[in-house]
Amino acid sequence: MIEITDRAIEALLEKTKSKEGVRIGIQPAGCNGWKYVFDYLYQIQEDDVISDFGKFKVAIDSLSAPHLNGLALDYITEGLNSRFDFVNPNTGATCGCGESFTINGLENGNFFSISR
């Protein structure tokens, strides 16, 4: 389903020490239609797709999962700034500011909001 680089695994291990893992998804937003949701995993939902990486889990809601299939999660450090980077083969265009993107085969607004 998703691939996580060694750098991202190290960062996730550090950031999820007292948590069960993280939740990744998409939701409507921005000028191109979609944004990533990335949060601590507070509760596993019945229809979540779970990837267990040993010391942490990644939960993806069932509606986001098909659009995140093949996603590579990396952790990038540039100067003093560090961030998780999503490389998703299912995305089309991105907006100029990089905050939102299109998803191939999914129209803007035909989705839902992700809850914790």
C-alpha cells in the first residue's frame, strides 16, 4: 500500500514514542481540491487500512486508501527545517503554493472530512 523511507521511519519512531502511530488521509481543500491529513493515531476505525511497522502503525481510512496506494512517505531536512514529504503517483496537478493537489480520477468535493 505505502512505502516509508528509512529517514521517515526514524522520524516516526521519534515522534510517536507515546502514541500508537499516525493517521494519513486526504480531504477536500485548497484551489486544486485536496490536501493530505497527517495526525497522530488516536483511535483505529473499523474500516481503516492498517500497516503495522512494528513499533508504530499507519492507519488510512478506507475512502482515502485507493488514492494513497503507492504513496512514498519521506522525511526531508533542508537547513533548519524538517518535514514529511508525500510522493503520490495518484496525484495530478499541484497548486503554486504546494498546499493542495488534484487526484487522478477524483473530482473536487466528491469526498468527506476525516475525523479522528
